[in-house]
Amino acid sequence: MINIGFLDAVFKRNSELEFLFDYDIFQETANRVQMKRLAINTCVSFLARTIAQSEFRLKKDGKYQKDELYYRLNVRPNKNQTASTFWQTVVDKLINENECLIIQADDEDLLIADDFVHSKYAVYEDTFSKVVVNDFEFKRSYKQSEVLHLRYSNEKLTPLIDSVYKDYGDLFGRVLESQKRKNQIRSTVNMDANTAKTKDGVSKLQEFINKMYGAIGKNEIAIVPQQPGFEYKEHFSGSGNGIQSVDEINKLTDGFLDKVAMAIGIPTGLLYGEMADISGEMQNYLTFTVKPFLKKIKDEVNGKFIEKKDYLNGTHLDAKVVSHQSIFDLATAIDKLRSSGIMNGNEIRTEIGMDIVDIPFMEEYFITKNYTEMNSSEGGEKEE
């Protein structure tokens, strides 16, 4: 004859075993969004700060002009933003949303659209409607020639970062959960069988656990009194090394940051502040990341604010990139270019971002006496 009570005991024991299992092991690891946002914001802010330090200048008849466009691009694009804040917002939208729309209000303020509808055409100008700026929707539609429409790349960067983050996020979550379990104090409370059967016994057990947990969490020294029918035991999980666990998390976070920086084109040595070969990394960063980014802005402004005939006659927008070298660092190279007759004074001034001057001396070419032919004397006469 089958003992029904025996089966009940088996089911009850299985239920207790199920309760003891750590469900976190079987649950899907939660996404660590903060790691992704930290990496993206670090890289975007770094690039945005570089772009914000650039100076946009309109060059006309060989000289740089300071007019309304110069003021809008470098000082105050609109009533509520400075130029640095404005360009940081542009960079953030370009990288995170892959495009940025800038419209010009009736008072010539430059405004960054938060949302818009882009209607594309094959042979006609694209139009932009339902343009929203700070919760205000403009009723009119804008043609492509009336706005500054910037695109970061042919493919959105966000899906690429998300695909890389999926693996890193899962791994980061597992490492973090694993480190939480290391050096964890685990405890068990044994309860007398007779006490467990009573409702009052269960409530007393819960009250005992609450007080014990509060004492251990708040006090440096916690003394747990032994209660009749209750037995408290601690099980210390000391298999982990605290310093090693932090290093593992930091390495994983830095690994994902490196991938985001590589996608945007920022040398990791600049992000981490490494001093080794900083000059070479800075030069690569300015050449292959900053200057192409600025060229997108220059091309769009030149095409929308400057007439074709004026552009062909030499009028164009230029951007002075922030440099890690001062003019004093370039003094020796400037002297060699001037003294060898390769460039005159105004040509050198143009290359280093300075205005040309109306001085005849600066238009002349010079060669110092050290640059002579091998078969010539120091005075310039050929030797017989």
C-alpha cells in the first residue's frame, strides 16, 4: 500500500530545495545601461569639446571677415545658447541620431531641431516639416536649401554600438553578479519543529531575522542572541579577492569604451590621458576625426550661406582647428620655410591661421646666404 504521507514529504522537500536555489543564476542578466551611456558620453563629450574650441571664419578677398555669420557660429547662435553649448549639442545629435537639422528663425537665430519629418525626393529639393524645437512646432515647411542638414555617416552608429554592447553588457552583468556573491556573508536560521508549526512561531522568526539583519547591516559589531527554538549560523564565502574583482570590472568597462572610441575615431591614449606618444595620437585624431567632422559643417555652410559665384571667387567658410602646439613650438619650422624661399610671410601666416598683412616685405621671398650652390663661393660667385 502506498504511503501518501511519504509522497507529501518528498514534494515538500523538493519545494524547500527549490526555495534554496539562487534564482539569479537562471534569470537573464539585466542590461547594464550605465556602462553604455558612460562610454558613449565620454567619447561624445571628448569630440564635442574639441569641435567647440574650433573657430569658424569667413574668408573673403584673402582676408578673414567678422560679420553676422561669424558672430552666429562662434559667439551666440541663438538667444538661449552659447556657441560652445550649441556645437556640443550638434555633435551629440550627429553621433547618437546620425543626423542634425539646424534651422534659421525669422530673427536669424540658429536653432537645433529636436524632431522633424524628412521628406526625400529624387529630382526636387527635400523638405522638412513638423520641425520641433523645445516643444514648439513650426507650422511651415523648410526646403533643403533653407536649412543646415548634417549627417554623420551612411550608417547609424547606435545599432553598431548596441550590437557590441549586447555581448559586453551580458558579460559585464555576469561578472558583476559573480563579484557580488564573492565575500558574501550568508546565514541560515534553524527553527525548532514544534515552534514552526505555530503561527506565532513564524512571526517571531521573521521578527528575529529582521532585527538580526538590521544589527549586522548598521553596527560594526553585532551580537546575535540565541533564542529558544532558533539557531543562527553564518557561512562566509571568502573565495574572492576584492582588488582582483574591481580590476576585472574595470578592464571589462575599459574594453567596451575602447570599442566605442575606435568606432568614433578617438585614440584611447587621449581618453585615458596617457603621455606616451601623445603628439602622434593627437595629430592622427585631428587629421582623421576632427577635420573630416569640421569639413561636413564647412561644406554645408558654404553650400547654404554663400552664393556659387562668390565661392568660386574665393569667398568661403574656414575652420581653425584647435592645435596642441603653440606658435612658439613652430618657430623653428617657420624660420626654415621663410629662409629657404619656399614660402613668403603672408603664405606662412595663412597656414597658421593668421590674417595676411599689406606689407611689401611679407610678399617677398628670401634665401639666406647658407643656401648656395655647391660649386659657388659664399659671396655667390661660382668657383673656377
